Amino acid sequence: MAHKNKTNYSPYKARQEARGVTASTQMGRHKKPELIYELNEANDRLADVFRNHGFDLVNHQQRMQLAQFYRLLMLNQEKENFTRLLKLRDIAIKHFIDSIIITQYTKLQFPLLDVGTGPGFPGIPLKIMFPEEKILLGEGVQRRVEFLKHVRSEMKLKNLDILGRNINEHCVYPVKGAITRAVEDIGNTLGNVINCVQVGGRVYFMKGPGVDPEIKAAKENWSEYYKLVEDVAYTLPQTPHERRLVVYEKIKNRPLPEEDEGEDLLMDELSGEEKRRWSHYT
């Protein structure tokens, strides 16, 4: 059976719990979009938002794919609670621009593992930007996994593998990069991907501005295995939303836990097609 990560600390969940918001209370707050735009109108509206925010990193074809992803996300929001953002403008800024703009500040390394991708952020927008590169989506919630597979099929996304499990130290697929968007504490993620990311590979953290305590703790606990190589503060264009991109490079391997278990168990969780695609990268 797969090894599940039971020790992760999530700053987001901690903030939610401090406000008295739990998984059970959120169930009653499930909201549906009031309006879902058709594909061409969604594309036109995305073009307007991107232009008004000075965001010119996507071409017409990529924007049309983002519009298609918007529709799939909203149509599934009718029965699932995948995102709190229900207006196209908010999705365009806080999901699409937020996911893609990091390519302006750093060079991503592939194959790239998206840790805790949820309904596909930042992994799906990055796959749209890098259609030929290998991306792996890691997600432990089954209903999200099924949605990601649906998106992959509907959008005909190639070179995209979906791993339906939590990522932890027992995950041993070799990748050159791992990325996560405000999922958990930096130190937790560095530990969870320690046996995936190859020496010289990088771990990309998409964070808010108040990340300094996590950086300090990571230096104290992980400096033997990682070094901080990039720390970029920026705002989403034409908004007050502050962000930090924090990047670590792996400098040393750590002995594998229970070496005889990890990769074989993980490989069993992939479909035959996914195994075939992954074999080109191992």
C-alpha cells in the first residue's frame, strides 16, 4: 500500500482552523458559479484581463487552452468544490497569471513534479506553457485525481502523468524539479521530495510575502541537503497581491527509507500508459 504523509503542517489549513473553518464546516459553503462562459467568450474575456494587467506571456493558442481549462473547472464546480474562485476575472488573475508568471523570474527544470496540485495549479497552466516538457501531477484526493484525468483527456495534454497519492519521502521517481503553490511549510516539502529531486535539481515554492520564518527553519533543518538559490519578491501585475518565489537546489542525497519498497509500490499506482511514458525518463 502507498505511504501517506500524516505529519505535514499546512499554513493554509492552520489559518482556516484558527478562524473556525474545518473540512466539515466548509462542506456547507460549497458555492457554484453563477455564470459559465462559452469557450470563445471566455477566451475573449481572458484576453481582456491579460491585456489590462499587462500580462503578455501567453499566445492565442495557449489562451484558448486556458479558456478550455476554465470551463472544465467551472463545469465540475457544479458538483465539486475545487476552488473558491468562481468569477473568470479572479480565476484569470489568481490562478492563471499566478501560475504562469513565475516563468518570468526563474528557469524551470524538467521533468517537473507538481506537489499537491489540487485541481491542477500550477501544473496544468505550466503544461499549457510547456507542451513538450514532462510534468507529473501529484495529488492525494481521489476526486481531484479523477478530475485531472478528465482534464488531460479532454484537452489532449501529452507528456502529463497523474500520480494519485500524497508525495512523501517514499516517493522515489527521479525528477529535475518539484514545484508547489502554498500547499505546506517549506521544510515539509523539502523532506517529502528529498528522494525524488536529483542532485542539482530544484524545488520551487510559490509563496506569500510572510515566508521568512519558513526559510529560516529550512536553513536550520535542511542545509545539509539543500541550498537557497533564488528568493524573488513580486506582485501580480496591476494588483496588490504580493508573492515570493523561493527556490532551493538539492546538493546531496539522503539514504532512502526502506529502499526495497518505494519505487515498486509507486510504480504500481500508475497505469500501463503512464509507466510507458515515464520509462523514457528513468
